[in-house]
Amino acid sequence: MPTSLTLDLPILLRCHGGLHLAEPVGFPEYAFLAATPEDAVAVTLRRLQSVIKRFMPGELVMSLVRGEVTLSTLDVEFKPEPGQSHWQQAWTIPLDVLRYRVESAVEIAVVPALQIRIAASVKTDVDRLVAQQVRATIRRSRESLLATLTTLHESAGSTLVSRQLTVKLPTPSERARWDAKDSSSGRPTLSKVAVRIDPNSIRPASHRDGEVKQLGDILSMGAANGRRGGSALLVGPTGVGKTAIFQTWMRSVTPPPIVYATDGSRLISGESGFGGWQQQCLRLIDEARRDQVLLHLGNAVELCQSGRAWGSGGVGSLLAPRIADGTIQVVIECLPAELATLQRTEPHLVEALTPLHVTPPDPATTRDILLDAAANWCPVDITETLRQKNRKRKRKANRRAGFTLPSRAPKVVSRSVTPSVEPDALLLLDRLHRRFPTVGASPGRALHSLDAMLSELVGESTNRSVGESASQSPIERTEFPETIPHPGKGPVLDVARVIEGFSRQTGLPRFLIDTGSPPDLDAIGKELSSQVLGQEAAIDRLVDLIAVLSTDLSRGDRPLASLLLIGPTGVGKTETAKALARLFYGDVSRLVRIDMAEYADPIAAMRLIGTVSQPDGVLTSAVQAQPFSLILLDEFEKADHSVFDLLLQVMGEGRLTDRAGRVADFRNSILLMTSNLGVEDYRANAMGLAAMASATADTIANASRLESHFRRRVSEFLRPEMLNRIDRIIAYQPLSPETIHQLTRSQIDDLRRRDGLREHSGELTVDAAVVASISESAYQPQFGARPLQREIQDRLLVPLSAVVQKAVVQKAVVQKSRRNGQDIHIEFVADQVHVHRKALSKTPKHKRDLDNSVQELVSRASLLRRRSQSLQQCDPFMEVRNRHEWLTRTIKHQLAATTKPEKRRRIRFGENALERQTLATTIARCRRVVRDVEKFEALLLERTHNLQPIDVERATRRADVLEDRLFTTLTQLSHSKSNNHDRITLVVSGPNLAIATPLLLAYQKWASSSDRSMEAHVLIRRGRNGESDPVVESEGWQDKPAFRLASQSSSSQLPENKDFRSHGLAAFAMRSGHFGKRQDALKNLPDGTLAVMLTFRGPGVSGLIAGEAGVHSFNLNGFRPSRANHDATSSVMVELHATLPIDYVAPDWLIQADFQYNGYPRRNYDLSNDMVQELKMVDVGFTYSSMPAQTSKLDRSGRWLEDVLESHHRATMWAILDQGWPSDEFGAPF
């Protein structure tokens, strides 16, 4: 086996600003920059020599370049984009290209300057592909195109050298040591996927000595023979105390074992690749075996399901053989119903574990457990616990970074308020949880309830004592109360508090919980009758059921009640379900309604308990989420017969198992079914039904016959075993005309309370004749109250909504009038509908003005909110946020890759971290502005809706502050969008530039007052046919040209070896000096000046100056029309360019002094009256929005320009935020 390898390595040398970059071909990530090319090549070779030996053979073969490498130069032509005035001709850039072949059919081309790699067939025009990719790459970049091309032009001229590199190949043992060192240097798998359990931080279980001893025997099996102990499977219902028994065993062992807790989801977390979670589990097994760790793996079913895919085994299948041979020792839990599933699906795992069945304790033991829990109970300060954990995590992170924080003594939770518990209260709590079993088994559910009640009791007592001590005077606090409590005693948990707390936790009424206080059946009957009208017989049957439930005489292994409500449609069956939900559970949201017509086939019926793809059943998941609820099965006769088989189990045993093996407990629920069986027989003879409903004589006999009919139809439809499990079959009678009349009044009363009238301060008065007319038209016995809703909708709501939309209604009166014979017409009295409008004219003017100010303020707040939301969607904000997320991920990965404190400190406080902090501050500032604007609008809307007074002046000042903050944030984001936002050049040209002196002085004044720099150059035509350049003799300007420019036509006709700047114009710079001298220079322009170039530099200067482009007209006789023909002797043209002054290409008309004015009219100047008029159009993308002409005072100090620039910039930025963010080469929108 060879021990070394010699490589011929081609290296590309490039020079950048006096520094030399050595880039090895095939290994660009190991390039090095040095002062000399020899040093760069030497360091690069040393770095590769130490790195390549760690490469895998396949990785090394893929990185090496095989074949001859050649270096050539490719000229790529870039054409200017249409519509750009600062770039008018094509530019050819030479680029270095490396070429080599792979085998014989594929040619590789690499552009080192852009890191572009292209593979193509040898028959393909590779040069054309390279040119296309180079253009596409540069166009996609966010940088300025000319700046990028300039950088590429300077990077040409590389050289290619070849060096030999000898690499010592590692032996297999050395590579194995490297791999072991790399795997051990990372974070241990145990600490990454599991949490260590501290035995001193857990609460032990009481009266569980037998189970604790059995668990200890299981875990110590085989320890006497030098082997590891056995593994246990704790089997028991939820809340029985499986985890508490295991934790109690931990405290009883000396010395305490090393225990880590995890579950299946954590074992596979973070591993998405093929075989990733298997490798993680194997590392966990090795670490647990090496450190003698006992693993608590949570639920067995969840452990076996984790990682299972396409028929392969999960985590349980992987761990089963290691558990069986004693490699690792584990404790797993499962429910009794899940044990059979595990024995069928994971038999090897079940055989490797020793089961320990944990059963609920008997009532006496449960009471003893509750007594011990109450005696040893102490409040837990959750806030302080989280604070200590957070401080511990920070201290660990700082310790890794190399510095530590001073330790702080742990906060001791005050036990000055210690509650006491009455024994009768614990007995009642245990009885209630046995009668109304909640989620979990005994004693867990009772212990959780006791802990919640004691915590609430202590919190109320603490708040009460703090409030009393704060409200009493010092003298009052020293007085003794009438009853002195025992020393050291706190609040008492008595029977009344237990009843109140249990009722609040479950929603059950007091008459079901407290057997000592019988229910007021008359009051309950009246309450139900007020919600369900016209069903006195059905209400009496329900009241009898409530009397039975309150005496605790019903069976405890079934639902509280199984009811079947049968009768015609629209008679109040669903309304009865809502009334019972309010009565038994305190809220109509506890009603779970299921339309059984959706389960008319066997496949759909399985959705009630879950399917293979969706294990959470519709019915079972609802009851598991809230056991104390009313289940309404609407029109249950339409369901498939398989649904009735499921309901047999629910009504017989009060439980139902879903597809995943989880049990849903129905013992605290009310099962209510509705049906329309037998109604079709009466619909065929509607007159007979109406006569029965409206008969006044022999009403009891009619109701009895109706109920007998419905019962007969139910008995014919249901099987006997289903029929016998229904507690009560309650028949509903058809509604009488009197009941429909009552329902009509009730519906109209609900209409008065709707928000549509309340928001308009409306008052609705309905005539009695209208109520009678609507109820008479809506009375249809075969359809119940359904037609009543349509009648109110068509005859009352539709006309009323039309009036509400047209006017602000103060009082609407609905009357009945006869038109066209017997037809009924609903009309609104006009004079009363328009009362509010007539009264408006009598309102004082200052109040009307105040209302208008409030409306304008609300509209302004709404506009600010829309703009603030658009701010979070604009391109600059998204770029800042994406950059912040990328830096966050980069820093996180860098920290995870190293454990050395020095490297971690450099990463935490490096350039990326500082940039991330800056970006986070920017993001927080933007979101803070958005949040404040939304709060401001919400406050205004709330006060306006509630008719509360608003301080308009104060709210206006607040809106001004928010608008300034929003504009400042938007401007800062626009500055960060590009690198060219802080430089811009203005070219002012015209035959009579002396008339534009006020404008030039204003530009200089603005630059000086805003801390921005300004450079000035005058452009004068150069001499021709060998003539020398002109000499400037004007004061304030340099004598010799600073640089020379060319026109568009002359630059295109030059030979290739000539510089295009040798013809055209000469630029003379302004002399440096104080402000006064610079003003004198602008006043005294040299003779022959064709244009003045002003270059401004500073933050955001392009966005401010961008709106100055256009024609500026100066007049001595007042303002001219905005779009009149320009007078060449009184107008100047202002152009805008993002290039440097030396890169400016002068147009032909400027060289020839043939001045053209093709731009929009920008501004008119009335020099006789010192006034200025704005005429600029705001340009946003491809949309033009008119800006009103503004006239201001043309003061000689130049202050007017600052206000104009600021207002124009603000209007432009707002327009951009409202219409979208365009992209341009200037880096700022305009």
C-alpha cells in the first residue's frame, strides 16, 4: 500500500491592489492572499498538504483536475440597457477562463472572477455559453452594473503556474482515530436527546411501597451475577402513578442511579437522512452502556411508532435486542389497552421487558394519599424556577465563551401562607372524582385537582393580604380582627371551596355536585321554558331527568343521560340541546354537534372513531378533548347501521376506543339524539296536524296520541338492544299559532340587540299588527319555526338594511298598512327615520367641525396602518430579514462545529455577530413602528365606536410623531437597498447659465446646511484641430482642466488604441475655500461654460436630489404656463446621473451648444417677485400621479430648496409605499 501521493497541482495567480491571490484549481476554498506570489503559493501548498490527507478517496478523486489545464482570455461584450442616459455605448470586458477536459467528450470552463463552472460537450460553442452565463450572473446581482464591470476589468491578467504537491496518505488506523476523535469531540448524544433526572427535585409517591419494591426487584434482577439488571414495563391507566413509582424507587436507591428520560420523538429528532436516527440511537446505546445509565423511554406505543416507515421497524424494534441481552436497562410505560397491541406488533420488545401492572388504589388508600399530599403541599414559584433555569443556561454558555457570572443564592419560596385542608373536603373531592371521573385514573386526577385548588387558594389569599395592607392606614393595620386565626395558619380548603373549584373545573352545575342543596326544579323548568317555547310536556320530562341526576341515583358506568328527541322539524329540538348545554356545562360551546346524514355509508361511519390515515375520530377526539360536553347526533336515523353498533357501546358502557387504541370516556357526557321519524305520515295530511296543534279541547289526549305515534315509529326502526339503552324518548308537539307569535316577538327583540343598530345608535319599534302579520304568514305546522326566519329576513331585515345604508337611523318605526287589497306592506315613517338628519343642522358648528376632525384623524390612522403593513412587505425589509436569518443560521452552525472557547468567543463577537445585531435592531425598529401604529388606530376606532371623547389636538400630535418615525424607517431601509444611494451627479446646462444662479446657490446652501459634500465642475468645449485647451481666468475656478470628456459620436469613432476621453469637453474644478468664496465662484462662471456638474455625496442624497431632473424656467414677468414652449434664453436643463463626473459622456447637442429640452417642466421661477412654482410629476415605476402645483417664497438664502426637496422626497416615498417598490440603478426610488 503506497504511503504518499504526488500531485501536479495547477494554481491560478491573480493580483488585486498590490496583493497576490493563489487559487488552486479544484480547491477554490483554500485560496490564500499574500504580499508576494511566492508566499501565496507556499502557504496554499502547506494548507492543502495538511487538509488533503483527511479527504476520503472518492472525494479526492472528484476534486482533482485530470488533464491539461489552459488559461485563455475571453472578451464579453455588455450593452447598455435601454433608457439609461449615463451609459450609451457597449463595453467589452476581458475575462480569464480556465479550460480542461474530463475524459474526452466533456470540456470544463471555469471563470475564476465570478466562480462560474460550465460543463459542455466538446462540439458545443463553449465561449458562447460562458458569455451567456457571465451576463446572466452579473444581471442577477444586486450590485451596480458599471461598478461590477469595472471590478471585472481590473481583475484580468491572471497567470497559471504548476506545482508538485506530495501528500502523506493516512493508514486505516490513523483514519479510525480521526473519526473517533471527531465523534467524541461533539456534544454527547445523551445530553442532546435526553434529560437527566435529579432524584432530589421530584416528589415521592406515598402508600406505594409494594409497587416500589416490585420495581426494584425487576431492575436488580441479574445484578448479583455481574450482569446489568432487568428492564421493566409499567402497565397502568393514565394518572395511576407509574412515573411517581419509578421516581420513588430512584430516591430509595443508594447511591442514586444515573437516569435519563427521553421518548421516541426526541430519539429521531434532527435526523432526516437515510439511517440517521438509527445511528443516533446506536450512539445513545453505546453511551448508556459505557456510563451505566438507566433510560426512561416514556410511552411504549409512541416509542414503537417513531421512525416506522414503509413497513420497517421503529425505535422499539431497534432497541428490543439490546434490551433483551442486557446492553441497556430501560423503563417503559404503557396503558392496559395498549398492551395487547404491543404484544401483536412488537412481541420481541414485550418479551424483553418484565411487566409490572399498576392498578388504582382502593378508596381508603386514595384518601390517605390525598391526606399526605395536602400535609406536604407547598407552593411552587414557577416564575423563579424558570428564571433559575434561564440563568443556569446563560452561565453554561458564558462558561463556554471563557468568562463566568457571579453565582446567586437560590430564592426560597415563602411559606408564610400555608393552607390547611379539612378532612371532609378531601373525602368530598375523592367522591366527586369517583362519581364524575375526569381524564386519568385515581389518584392522579384527584391530586391534580387538589393542587390546582390549593394554588388558587394561596394566590387569592396573597392578593387579598397585599391589597388590604396597601389600602389600610398604619393605625388600622395594628388593630386586631374580631376572630383571631391560629398562629401559622393560612387559608382553609373546606367543602364549599371544593364544590366551587370542582364546578369551575368541570362546568357542572352545583345541584349535581352538592347533594346537600337540592335543585330548584321550578326555576329550572321556567328557565328551560323561556328558551324552548311551546313544549311544556317535553320540558317536564327533562325536569324529571334532572331530579334523578341530582340525587345520584343513576348508574355511574354510562353517560349522564341518553335522550332521543323526536318530532317535526323546527319545533325546538336543537334549541333544547343548547339549553341543556348551558344548564349542565355552563356554556353552549360545550355542545358537540354531528350531522349524522354525513355518515350514511359504512366507510364514512368509521370516521367517528378514526381511520388508518386519520386515527383521530370525529366523535372520540371531541370527547377526549372535553369529557364534560353534550353530544348532539342530529337526525341520527339517516346514519348507517354500523353507527348504531358504536352507539351501543357508548350508551351501555360509557366508553369508545378509537383507531389508535385510545379510550374516550363518555361517563360525564350527555348523549342527545334527534329524529324526524313519523313526521312524513303527518306531512301527507297537514290539515290534520294543524288541527291537532291548534285544538284547545282535549289537548292532553292529542299530545298523548302524537307521542304514541312517534314511539311506535321509533320502536319499528330501532333494534331492541338499542331501544332499551335510551333513557328517555321525548316527543315534541307541533307549534301552535300562539307559540309562533311568541317566537316572532323573541326574534324581533334579538334584532334590536344586533350590532348593526347599536353602532348607528338606532332604535327599532315594531307595531303589534306587524308582529301578528309576520307570525300569521310564518305559521306552517309541518315546518315548525323554519318559515319564521325567512319571513323576518324578507319582510323586515331587507327593508331595514336599505334604510341603515342610506341614512344614520336614530329611530325606525315599522307599521302595517293595507295596499292592493289584502297585501301587507312594511314601511318606515320618513319624518322619524330622518330625525337625525334634521337635528344635524341644529348642531353647533364647532361640534360638526370636531366630528369632521375625528373622521379625518381616523382616516389618517388607517392610512398609516396600511403603509406600515406595506413596509414589512417591501423589498428592502425582506432583504434585511433574510440577511439576518442567514447570519443567525451561519453563527449557529459555526458554534455547533467547535467547542473551543477562543473560537466560540470570536464567533460570538465577530463581524457576522455585529452585523446580525445591527440588522436585528433595524427589524425590531420596523416592527415597533408597525405595532405602535396599529395600537394607535385600534385606540381611535375603539373610542369612536364607544362614542368616547377624543383629544383631537393630542391625537394629531401623536399621528405626526408616528408618521415621522415611519418615514425615517422607510428612508433608512431605502438607503440600505443599494450601494449607490450616497452619490449622485447633476448636470445643469443651458445657453444662459447666469440666470440659473439662484438655483446653483440654493444647491450649495442645501449641501452645506445638510452636512453633505458638493463638488462643482464647469464644462467648456475643448480646442479642435490641434488647438490647446482653453484657460479659465475666472476667480474661484482652477486654471487647468481636471479631466476631459467626450461626446457620444466622437467616442464611437475612435480607434481601439485611443482613449475616448481625449476629445470633447474639458472639466474645470472649483477651487477649495470657505463658503463665501464658493458662492462667488458660482456667481462668476467662466466664459464659454456649457454646463455645470454638481456631485453630491452623503447618506440618502440620491433619493433627495432625484426629483430635480427636468426643465427649470426663469422669468422676470410672472409665472408662465406649466407646459408652454421653453425659451432657450430663460431655461436650463437639469439631468441626473449616477456615475462619477469623469465617467460622464456628453451628448452631441451639448458639444454643439444646440440645447434641447426634452424633459418635463420641473419648476418655474419668478425672479421679479422672488417666487417659485413646483410642476414636477411623481414618477413611481411606470405610473404617474399628478402632484399639485405649489408656490413658495424664493428667498435668496436658499432655504426654500431644502423644504421643496424634503416635501418632494416625502411624497415620492409615500407613493412608492402605496404603489410598490421599483428597482433602478440609482439605488433609491424616485
